[in-house]
Amino acid sequence: MLGWELPPHNSGGLGVACYHLSKALALQGTSIDFVVPYSAKHDDIDFMNIHHATNLSPLHKFGMGAYDSKFFIETIDPSQKGELRTIRDIQAQYGRFVEQYTAENDFDAIHAHDWLTMEAGMRAKELTNKPLIVHVHATEFDRAGGNPGNPIVHEIEYQGLIMADRIFAVSEITKQIIVEKYNIPADKIEVVYNAIDTLSLDDGYEYDQRTYRYLEGLKAEGYTIVSAVTRLTIQKGLGNLVRAMAKAIEKYDRFALLLAGDGEQRDELIRLAADLGISDKVFFTGFVRGKQLRDAYSVSDVFVLSSISEPFGLTALEAAHHDNALIVTKQSGVGEVLHSIFRYDFWDTERLADQLVGIATSTALKESLRVNIAREYDRISWHDVARQCVNVYNKFRPIEVFA
């Protein structure tokens, strides 16, 4: 298994998905060696072997671009400067580690997650002729908000998809992008939805009203708290969400928007809220994890997944578990497995505003969405996802012939 991150050293949903998928696979008897590009402890992972491709801290991969990273270059151990200065350098070292691993170990399949590990996966396949499964959690078209994005990443994705023996796409939306943008045959791609591990979320967590005390004060005055837990990037369509909030507030002024996360659009979104005259009702937490992250879900009444292109959207399932009503764009894959939700086109700020006002002004509607979504997300299991993956692995196992 080739991945770029695992909790608690993850910056987004990719690490969460890799963790829960691997855990479910292990429970079904799969032996996993998982390679990460950093060195750190994963104290709560005892169901697989974790290998560290470099001695770097997990922090060095945060904020790195495909070409360079000022943060990385300024904070890296001086003894390693000139060797691992960019994300491409780390990918190269990651590939060298995988080469050595394949020379010293036997295994049945290679499972590579996203473009970050595709090159290493292709090299492992080249050296061993083992089947390569490429798991696409997002494409460069998604990350660039529908724009062309980075040509280097496009080329890596194209090569990885061509060389893969089987492709896992996290939604039908993602499958269609792979078919249409990369000209990959549809029958080579299997849709493998993400899921939610409710048991891991029922771990004794208790909501602390002091975390977002001001928002709790607003709720006591009748405000509806709308949230988005996300990276503040162009892909996530947050500019349209802020514009929709401004339109909703014109019709019903008891709204507050909580944006939990960080990214390159933060300052732009702060300015936009000010320009629209709603800066007193838009709150930025910065990057949060652990209890602060879960408290952000808990304080919220309505969760909005506003992405321009979202292959799946695990945060929507997490928000539903924390008793939120959901609104997601029609361009989000999670809408393929949930039905008790409101949906809109990412650009349709008028429709989103009307949906927000409708939920805020109807207690019956809000409760109906919350109750019904709980029945739906609880049926989505990582164990079912793992069984689907194992069935694909087994298709590539050599057939034993007995005399």
C-alpha cells in the first residue's frame, strides 16, 4: 500500500480514507505494508506495518507545491538541503525506497493512492510484474477547480492510469472524469465509494460548548450555524458559499458561517466577506484537528459541501454523524450514496441561499433532514468497501494447477 499520509499526521481526507480502508482490509485477513513519505509514530495503528521512506517530519509535506515550497526549504534540516527540497524530490526518494522494498520483500499486489504515489507504484510493477491498483481519490481537474491545473501532475496521472491493472474511483463522477479527460476505458475502472467508521467516532467524545462559545451564544439567540470543514482552496467553491450566505442573510439575518480549515484562499475569503458586509458573521478557525475539529461539526446546524468538483466528500459523512443537515453540490460524489440532503450546482448561489433559509426557518424540515440522513450514512461500511477491494485483489492471484 503506497500512500502519502495517515492519521494523526494527515492534512485531509486522503489519510482518513487510507486508514479506515487499511483497517477494514486487515480485519478481513489482508497483510499490509504501508509506505509513507515521512518518519513519525502512529501509536494507534497495530493492524499493519508502516514503513518510512524518509527521515523527514510530517510537517514538511504540508503546504508543499508540485514545484517547490518556501516553507519546506526554510525549515528543513540543513544537512539534507539539496537532496529533498521539493515535493518532487520527496517523491523520488519515496520511489527509491519502494524499489529497495520490492527487492527484499514478496507481496501479491500494489495499491497506490493518488498521483503522489503513482510513480512509485509503476516502478514497483515494472520491477516485479505484480498487479498495480491505482486508487483515485481526486484528479488534477478536481484540485484545480475544473481548470487544467499542473501539467506535471496530469502526465503522472495519465501514465499511472494507463499502467494500472485496475483503477478504483471513489465515485461515478470521478470515473467519468477519468474516462473523459484521460481516455481510459470505463471497464477498467471500478467505483469504490468511501465510507464512515461510526465506532471510531463513538469513542467517548463529548462536545465542549466552550470551544466555540461565541457561536453557542448566537445559537441561544436563534441563529443557525452553517459550517464547512475544508481546505480553503479554489476546488472547494468557498467564494460561492460566502456569496450565498450574503444573499441568505438578506432574507433572514440570523445566520453565522463557520469556516474550519486553512489554505491559500483564506485572505481572499476574508476580504470577500468584508466586501459583502457580512464579516461579522463569518468565522475562520484556521487548521483544526482532533477535538476542535469535532466540536466544529457539533456546533453546526447545517453543513455545506460547496465544492466545484469533489470526488467524494468524507466530511459530509462526518458532519451527518454529528447531527447536521446536509447541503452538497451536484458535483460532489457523496451525493451518490446519500439522498436525505439538499443539492445544488456549485455556481447557483441563489438556490443555495434559498435552501439555507428554508432549513433555518423550518424546524420540521431541519429535523427531518437530520433524522433521515442518520439512517443512510449508518448503512455505509468500510467493511463492504474492503470486501470489494479483496475481490479485485483475488482476480489477479495466480491460479494453482493440481495434477
